[in-house]
Amino acid sequence: MLAIIKTGGKQYKVKEGDKIKIEKIQGQEGDTVVFSEVLFVGDEKEAKVGTPMLAGVTVEGKVLSQEKDKKVWGIKHKPKKRYKVKFGHRQQITVVEITKIG
């Protein structure tokens, strides 16, 4: 069974047992989270596509950890003004294991 869920402004293709890194959501390690914004559910035999969301379909997952992602570097630069600043940012993420689609 395959599903496409929407969380944090992004869409993720998931199946049972997948571990995904998503933008930070509330919850401690071991908590259960429910994704109610499901766009697609299906397998080789049948498929359901929402317009835009499927009603009554949820995807459940278990929070594995709350972490910080890899550092992303950025640069601000103003030409001819001798101004250049390099900065970094580490986004907070949540690692979730998908347990149930239905």
C-alpha cells in the first residue's frame, strides 16, 4: 500500500515501514502522530485520488527522534560595497516511521 501525504508544506510518498524526515512537529520520542491530509492511496490493483484530499483516510506514524538537519550555508553579498556575509542554518526535523495506512 502506497500513500502520498502532505505535511509542513511538502508532499511525501510513503509506505508502511518507511522512515521519513519531515519538518518539526510536536511530540516526544515514541508518540503516535496522525497525518490526515492524504492526497493518494493505492496499490497495483486500485487507487484513490483525492480532490484535493481524501476524506476519512489517515496515515499513522511513530516519532523516532527530534533532530537538527545538516547545515545549509548561505551568502549575502553587495557588489562594489565590500560587504559579504556568510551564514549557516540547521533546520529542526522530526524522524517518523510510518506504521499504518488506512
